[in-house]
Amino acid sequence: MASARQTIVDPAARFETRAATREAPWVKWTLIVIALSFFALFLLMPLAAVFAEALRKGWAAYFAALVEPDALAAIRLTLVAAGIAVPLNLVFGVAAAWAIAKFEFRGKHFLITLIDLPFSVSPVVAGLVFVLMFGAHGWFGAWLNAHDIKIIFAVPGIVLATVFVTFPFVARELIPLMQAQGREEEEAAIVLGANGWRTFWHVTLPNIRWGLLYGIILCNARAMGEFGAVSVVSGHIRGETNTMPLQVEILYNEYQFAAAFAVASLLALLALATLGIKTWVERRAGRASRTIQDDASS
């Protein structure tokens, strides 16, 4: 009897569910038009304007602006800062996510709160904190001066600021992923005789590789585009402590609009490349997830 009632009720329930989620065609097209209009107005048009202004004086002026010594120094410094910050955040993110997801310890929730701190603190405030600590009149300023160590208004300060604003990205991508996977596979590997390092390389890392790559991409994008914290600690020394965003600001303030937009277009190209890699990673991760589900169901 229960199964008969189930057979009678289910079609109606399915119909009600479909009817509740079905909208009139004009509602769907209105939402699509609004979304596309917003996308075109606030994303495509500014992006097109950047490339149009960059190429307004021709390709020769465009490439000349990019190979100018200060621009090349800004590009190199941006790549150096990102090249140092991303591996450091990779190590920290994996270690923090592994500790939080796989172990229970006192202070666990406090560690999670600290990981989220750069999301809630203004980058400018973060830069000011580094100036307070390592500046000439800061807490460690006298000791640093005595040992001829320069952090603020130098490359180390830029790297520190970049690391601070980017370190949540890898950890925040991995923590929910590793918590959802649980600890059963690692425990099984340890029972079978694998040590911690071997368990990480052969069990944990293959399971998190797509989430890890996604976090690295986001971390790298933020590192190359960071402005606020880096602006405070850099000192805006041309050819020495200017990253690409700071170089764009200086050129624009000096009314060198074509050169400013040329450097900005290079940042935009890096962002588009990052977006393309991000899309590829999402597709591969989705494909891998579907393959695992199919294997589990079979």
C-alpha cells in the first residue's frame, strides 16, 4: 500500500516541483539581458577602453612604452614579488589546510580566524603596519639600521606586503576540500605502512591537486595586481620599488596616458590569461569529479 501511494503521489509532486521552478519566457530573457548588459557595461567596455587607449598612438609607441627601463623594472619586480609570495603561500596553505582538516588541536578555530584576517583588513592598513614595524622609526627600525638591513622602501617590504594580502587564497581553497574528503584514505595508508610524507605525496596530494592549482592561480592573480599595501611600503622609487600597478599610477599622474594604458593592458592580458587557466582548471576538476562519481556508482 505504501508503494502504491508513493506511485500515485510522486508524479504530482514532480509536476509541482517543475511548475515551481518554471518561469515565463520574458522573465528568463529579462534576466539574461540584465546580466549581459551589466557584463558589457562594467567589464567589456573598460577592458576594451584599456586596449584602445594603449594602442591609440600605434604599435610602435605601445612596445616602446613596455620596453622603457622603468616599465621593465616594474614588470620584473612584479614577477619577483609574485614568484616569492606564491610559493610561500603554497607551503603555508597546504600545511595549514592539512593541519586544520586532518587533526584536532587547541587553537584550531583561532588559526582559521587568522587565515581570514587579510580579507577583513584593508591592504593600506596592512602596509602601515609593516611601516610601523620595520620603518626607520618603527619597532625594529633602529636594529635594522644598525645592521644595514632595509625592508621598507625596498624589495623585501614589497614581498612582505604581497605575502600578507595573498596568503589566505591557497588555504581557503584547500580547507573545505580536505574537510569534505575526510581522513579515511590517509588513515588506511598509514595502517598499510606508509609514513606521513609518502601518504601526502601518494594519497593527499592527488586528491587536492585541482583545488591546489586553483588556489595558486587566484593567489598569483592577486599578487600581481596588488596596489594598496605595496603602495604604502614601496616609496614609489622609479626603477626600483614600483610594481606594475604603481607604474600605471605614476605614468597616469604624469599625463603619459598611452604609456600608462600600455602597462595596464599588460596587466589585463595577465588577468585574461589567469581567467583562461582558471576556466581550464575548473573544467578538468569537474571532469575528474564526474569520473570519480561514475567509478563509485559502478
